[in-house]
Amino acid sequence: MKAIIKRFLKEETGVTAIEYGLIAGLIAVAIVAGVSSIGGSLGNMFNNLGKCITDPSNSAACTSPWTKGTSE
């Protein structure tokens, strides 16, 4: 029985696969966190773009995000 336990503790097959799985899981969590953090602001930007296209006289919706809020 002792020999079986020693052999089991020395066995490292599959450890690399588990490590790769953990790394892939962490990357997935980071991607989800990044997308969810910018998702709302990106949605607002596209909503404002749609409002600007339908009503160009609406200066609040037609501000460029790259010119720090100045109307064009």
C-alpha cells in the first residue's frame, strides 16, 4: 500500500493539462471582465450615434468621443 501511495504522489502526468486549464480559465475570466466593463459605454456610444443619424440637430447626441465633447 505504501508503494502505491508513493507512486501516486510521484506521478505528474496530467498536471500540465490542469495548469493549462487553469490558465485558460483565468484568461476567460479576464476577457469577460474586460468586455463587461466596456460594454455599457460602447452601447451608449452606438445609441448616441444612432440618435445623431436620425436627428443631426440633436447636439447632445452628436458629440464626438474623440474631441472631448465638442460638437462638430
